[in-house]
Amino acid sequence: MAEVGVIAVKPEAPAPAAILSQGYWALVRYRLLRDRTTLVCGAILLVIILAAIFAPYLAPADPYKTSMLRRLQPVFKAPYLIGSDELGRDMLSRLIYGGRLSLVMGITPVLNALIIGGALGIVAGYLGGAVNMAIMRLVDVLYAFPSILLAIAIAGALGTGLTNSIVALTIVFVPQVARVAETVTTQVRGLDYVDAARASGASTWAILRVHVLGNVLGPIFVYATGLISVSIILASGLSFIGLGVKPPEPEWGLMLNTLRQSIFVNPTVAALPGAMIFMTSMAFNLMSDGLRAAMDVKA
Amino acid sequence: MSTTALAEVPADPRDRGGPAQPLLLVENLRKYFVLRGGVLNRAVATVQAVDDISFALRKGETLGIVGESGCGKSTTARLLMRLIEPDQGRIILDGEAVGAADGIGVGELRRAMQMVFQDSYASLNPRLPIEASIAFGPRARGVPAQVARDRARDLLSKVGLEPDRYIRRYPHELSGGQRQRVNIARALALEPRLVILDEAVSALDKSVEAQVLNLLADLKAELGLTYLFISHDLNVVHWISDRVLVMYLGKIVEIGPVERIYGEPKHPYTRALLSAMPSMDPDRRTEVPSIVGDPPNPINPPSGCRFHPRCPHAEPICDRTAPSLAAGGDTAKGDHAIDWDRHAVACHMHVPGSGHSAAPVGGA
Amino acid sequence: MPQRVDGTALACLSVMLSYLLRRVLYAVPITLGVTVIVFLLVHLAPGDPLSAIVPADAPAEVVARLRIDYGYDRPLPVQYGLWLARAVSGNLGTSVATGQPVGPEVLRAVQNTALIAMLAAVTGFTLGILLGGIAGYNQGTLIDKLATGIAIAFVSVPNYWLALVLVILFSVELNVLPAMGMGPGGSEAWAWDWLHLRHVVLPVIALSAIPTGIVTRTVRAAVAEVLHQDFIQALAAKGLRAGRILPHVAKNVAPTALAVMGLQLGYLLGGSILIETVFSWPGTGFLLNSAIFRRDLPMLQGTILVLSLFFVGLNLIVDLIQTAVDPRIRRS
């Protein structure tokens, strides 16, 4: 074991004064740009997202076109770059197109939760008292369910489909974001500069806008980006058990489902969609960590 | 600083009642904090933070408020600013009651009164450059942006920070003393008549503290301000105040002109406080601790006079009845005008006919 | 002075007891809220609850008869009340699909899920504490980066995919471990022998990935923070060896770690559905899955209710233990 009392951490070189004088966000940007892990992850995600957006131009084949003759072709065997699935469709195309649905299903609920949960939490945190109690009690009840269970229960109740899955996941994430938002807002609300702003006679809206939001949105946003990786896994998980998207749509979780039987024939191809989920989720996770580290300034 | 002749103050167009009318009249202010606990979240205890205090503030004076931690000084400040709502009591600003139907609103109060807090760093939004922090108040009140910015520059130079160098700085780039100057500028941006300084210099290094105190004195003269100076530092209060108010456990125990309080303290608590101040004279050494007994607990304060458990002169009357500030000390003048030189004390030893063995004879 | 000391001790104890009692009472409205949501969930669904069991061409009076039998004709609040009353007495209704009572089925499924959940918890927490402790003590070094990297990987991996990969590796390619089921004889004939345990290995590994990751990160952060504190430096300056300082660190890390572990246990119990699907493990997840697809509402309600209540109860216990263990909360 390392010698206790001797901290092995190399102290980070402080940012140059020029950056410090440009304010908080300049400092955050400066730190982010020097964080190699975050940059790499950002690049990977950019590639995945751009590929999803420009799928029609990038995919070598039609993701829906089946071929009963050429099912479950192995990787690198022509004409398929990374093989074909159980119905003979080109895996590479389906993976690229799959990014669209998987990313949408993953990011949209978090965006919704950010807006709804953020608003609820900030209002509860700033107003305090009865409003706070009412909102947070409701949040507590939803929080009492494990996320997967709640997601599956709601999606199961609503039925299959993209919209239903997004609604289910939004409902799962709103309480989590609301909790974080309320905690941070209550903290900021208790600081002297908010009191000073109240003492100056400004309207509640002006105080929120100028003093509270700027200091509160940062941590909430960082938390939300951390949620994206969970959301992608959950969303694909929903498709994996048959809720969510239905065949023949290309979606990574759904592809894992339909390829399950094929693990005996062509295991590599069968595992590929999951690898995409893993990679995307991990990249979001690492970026979120990097963002949190960059924003954690103790000036 | 003498009390009877205050420095000439420039005439203030907002002045309503003239110099005889107190700028602030506080009547029976009370704030209890309820502690909840127990199984059903019932009220289990009450912190009697501020209990029925009344005092007047003269235009152009500096009133010092002293007391130990927990005596209610900061709560009083926040009650005056209406950052906390009082349970009871009235505040009358230059003759007009705050919150009453025919008086002025809280917004009006905040136009006349501003506050400087103790923690210079927590008082400023770390995300805003200081120009924005200073200009926020005026802008929120409808002052046009350019006018507010010009006012911010003007105030920065008034408090001794060169505008061109400091206007775009962030709080973390400034030292404690500089930040406190910014806080003062921010308080002055709304052109108040009264500035409450809640331990405003307590957290600063001594040399910096001296500079800021001098700045405060200069500003007061130049702008015709009235100060309410809250502190636990007796030396500083002595230097800056015209009158002093001593608080203990939520009540006022003594009030009067500064030289009389420091020269002939009447309340046993005030005497103990003052004798505990270390002296520069090596021949005067403190050998006996001035106050014995446990520090007070604002929850369930002692009955009667709150100081009696620690008072060397306590007698049964002190446990039974709380002494009144109005009755003790100099006899109040009969007419309506406020006697600014009155040295009042809430102690049975100074209330005529109170039943205490040391009390003067006579009275009701 | 003696009188003061007694009073203080008694006051402390009564404060803590009342806090505990308050915490327990607070769980009651939450639990009720949970039951309301579980009840309402199944009525979110479009379509008649009966449509699952009744063929479309059934005669109207049969449908009406069934509706009355299942109570779907009463107003919602009444249905809720009846359902809740029955649930409290242990009767969770009858499965629309199989006709069997829901209660015993759920109980059996819970046992099966608890088996892998507990094993996964033990594995995950042990690994997590080890990894997290090593990372925390070696903060900033390569070991730390490695451990943290592994933790992040574990947290980001879709555990159902991990399950698939494990199946591919160990069942398809190497053929050493089974790909599904609970072993010969199914869930009724469980025994703690290798013949049965080999069925547990892969599910447990897959399930334990996320808890390992989360516990590692939590423990690492907590250990690093404690090591930075002045009192540790003071202990080292007094001459204590690292081994003797460890109990101090452990005591300070324990409350946070326990809280996280409790939460993870809850997630394991309630969130095993995806893994159980891969391994056809006859647990609550599997039950949930089939209930959803057969639109078996009583089964769905019963399963979700039991799982959620477990979670609420677990959180409560974790909260209480944390209060008892952490002296700072006790005194506040």
C-alpha cells in the first residue's frame, strides 16, 4: 500500500490568469480542451452521431433489404463488410442506421427530463416551503421504483413503439433530474449573493434569471449527460425484450434480440450491436465525467 | 464622535420629517424560529432569536450593535431588511409604517435601506463580473443599462478601486478587502439612506479592516448616510459609533451614547464584556474571568431577566420579572421627542422601586 | 453538572429514536403512493383489460360475466380499494393467463431472483470494495486509472449484452457452462451442488457488473476523500502504520458505501429482468416479461407491487442503518 499521508496526486497546473479573467465558462472550456480522454470520447461520439445523421450517404446497402441466400455471413466476406444478419441484411448499414433510433431513444428522454425535471426542481428549490414539499413528495414516490422496473412497467403498460418508450423513459428520469435540481437550487438559494439580490428589491424572475440559473444549470446539465449513457442502455434494453421498436426497424437493442438465436451460428455478428451500445454508452459516461471535472472549480 | 452634534449632512430630497424624526423606528420586533422534531414533526422547541426589541435610529448617526454569537444581531439585521418576515412588530421608516395599508411597501423599504454581509466572497455571484453584480440592483429597478454601468464605474472609484482595472474582474480575482469594497459599492448602487453593515469587516485582516473602516467613514460624510454597524469587535464599534446598543439573548440590555456606554457601563453584562477586552496597558491585567456560568442557550431562555444565571448581582426579583428598557437608566423625557442622549439599561438595579436591593428609591 | 450530562445523553437517544420512527412513518405515504401508481399503471394501457383472455368473438354475456368476476366493472377508486385490501391480506389475485393465484407464483419467482441477486450482490460488493479501496489508496497512479477504467466499463456495459457475450464465450465456444435454465429439475429441485451452481455462474457474473462498477467508484471517491483529511495525516504523523490506519478509513467510508450497496441490492432485485430473459431464469423478471406479453394484468400488478415494496423496504432499512452507523447524522 502507498504510504499513508503522502498523496500521490500531482497537483494540476493552475490555469493562466488570462483565462481566469474571462470568466467561468472560459475556464471550463480551457480545462476540457486539455483533457485527452474527454476529447477522444467526444470525437468518437461525433463520428457515431454524424454517421447516424448521414446514414443514407454512408451506408453501403439498404438496411431493410433481405437476402435469404446470404444470411449470417461472417465478417469481411464480400460483399458484406461486417457480415449480414439473420435475414441477410447488411450489418454495417443496419448498424449505421441503427444509430439513429438508438440515439434518439436514448437522448430524447434525457432532454425531456432535463426540461421538465429541471423546471420542477428549480421551482421547488427556490420557492421552498409547501411547494417544495408537494413537488418533492411526488418525486419521492416515483423514486421508490428501481429505474428498469419502472421503465418496463410503463412501457409494458403503454405498449410497444418509439413514442411509448420515450414517454416511459422520460417518466423514469424526471424524478432523478428534479432531485438534483432541487438540491442544487436550495444550496444556491441559501448563499449570501441571492439574499443580496433579494435585498435589492429585484423581481423573483430577475433573480432567477441572473443569479440562480447561471449557477444551477451547470451541475444539472452535467448530471443529465451522465444519464444519457444509462438511457441508451435502457432504451435498447426495452427493444431487447420486445417493447420499444419493432422489426424490421434497425435498432441496436432490437438487433441483439433478433440475432440471439444466431449466436450458435455466427457469434461475432450477433454480438456486434451490443458492442455499439457499449461503446456509445461508455463514451457518454467518460465525457460526462470529464465535464464534471472541468466544471468543478473551487476558485 | 460626539452625539449631540452630528456632522453636517447634506440635505436629502427624500427626507420627510426633518432631523428630529428618526430615520428608523423599530417597535416590538419579534422573531421566533420553531424547531421541528419528534415523530409527527411537531414544534419541539423555539429559538427566541429576537424578542420584543424596540429602538430608534437617528438620521445621520452610526448605531453600533454589539453582542456575542447567538444574541440575535444578525437576525435583527435580516428582519429590518425583510429578508426574514417578523412574527410581530413594526418598522417605521421616516414616519411611514412598512407594510401597513397607508404606509410604504417592502420595495420602498429596500430602496432606502441596503446591507453589506460578512462573507465577502459568498456575497458576490461567482459567475458575474463585478460590474454586473453592482449594476444588477439598479437595472432590476428599471434604470437603463448604460446609466447603471456608469453608476457602477463611478461607485468603484468612490470605494477606491480603479474602474478601468477592476470593472471586468471576477470575484475570485479579488482579495477579501477588495471584494468587500465591491459589496459596499453594490449596496450604494441603489442610493440608500441607511446601510446595515452586518459584521462587514470582521473577516478581514486588520490592516485591510482599517482601510475599509476609513472608507466607510468617508462615504458616510460624503453621501449623508446613516449606518447600523453590527459587530462583536468592541474596539471597532467604539471607534465608529455614535450610539451603541447591546444585545443579549434576543433582547436589548443597554443603549446609549458611545462614550457613556464605554465609560460608565451600567448593565452587568456590558461591564463584563468591556472588562474582558484586553488592555494595552501592561499594568492592567485581567485576573478574574469576567463572566462565569455557561453560555446562553437561545432555546428556553432563562425566565425573568435573561442574564440572571450569570449575573453576580442576581436576586429573586431578577428571576421573576424581566426588566424593562424603558424604565431603567436615565429618566425618559416627558415630551414626545426622542432623547438621543438617553442612556437606558434593562436591569432591575437601575429601575427605581423594582425590588432589587441596589435599585434607587421611588418610581412606579 | 452531572444532571446536565444525563439529560444530554437521554436527549440524544430520544432524538435518534424519534428520527427513526419518523423515517418509518414517512415510508407509509410513499408506500401508498407506490401502490396507487402500480394500480394505475395497468389502467394506462389502451384497450380493455379483458381483451387478453377473451377471444374477439365471445358472446356479450360471457364477456360481461367475466368483467364482473374480475371486478373491472366497478369505478376505479373502488377497484383500487378492493385490490389494496386483498393485497394486504396476501391475496394478489388470479392470473388471467394461467388461472393460478398470483401470490405463490410471485413468491417462487422472488426466491429464484433473490438467489442470483444475492450472489451477484456479494460478488459485486466484494470486488467493488477491493477495487475501489486499491484505487483510492493509490490515487493518481496507473493502478488507479486502471481500476477506474474498469469501473467505468462495468457501469457502461449493457448487462444483457454482457450476458450474451458470456454465453457465446462459455456456452457456445467453450461449452463449459450452460446457457439457460436453473439446472435439472428446474426451480423446484434446487440444490447447492455444482450441477445446479454451474447454472448460476454466468447470470451472476453478468448481473454483478454494474454493481461492481458503481461500488468501485463510490468507494474510491470516499477513500480518496477520507485520506485527504487532516486527521489521517495526524494519525500518520503519530507513527501509525498504514495497516493500523485502515480501520479508521473504513469506519468513515462505511456509511456512504453501505448506502450505495443497499441501493444496488434493490436494483438487483428489481432490475434483473433483462438478464433473466437471456438465461431463461425463472425469476420475477421472467414473470414480468410473460405478464406483459400476455397482458396478464393481475400478474403484472402483483409482480411490480412485490418488487417495488421490496425496494421501498430495502431503502428504509439502509436509511435506518446509516443513521445508526453515522454519528454525525445521529447528533444533528
